[in-house]
Amino acid sequence: MLKKVKATYHNGTFILNTPWDLPNNTEVELMVSCPSEYGEDVLDRETRKEILNALLARMRQTALMAETNRITLSE
């Protein structure tokens, strides 16, 4: 049986956000999906804005992006 469960990781233990009716010592398999591989500073709104602006600037410098802009503008 496969069910999606939300939990919080705290001090080396996964704590379920909602109770589950499982017998004690039931072995389960976890698949962990982390919100980000970056530190909290990257999640800051201003930092994200700077990263996105830098990414857009680099994309605009590539030939592919320049070609896309020409096609879009001529239509």
C-alpha cells in the first residue's frame, strides 16, 4: 500500500503531521522530498529576485534567446 504522508524532521526523527493507525514497530519506507537544496538565505525574497535577474541576464546573452526575441518581435 502506498500513501502520501506529511511529516516534519526534528532532531533526527520524522514526526508525522497527522496521526496514523499503524501497529507499533511497523516498518515503513520513506521517500523524502526536500523543499530546496539551498540554505535559507536563497529562500529570501530579495535573494531569489537577484538570482532570477542574473539568470535572465545570462539567458538574454545567449544566441538562442536572442533568436527567440527576434522572432517574437517580428511577429
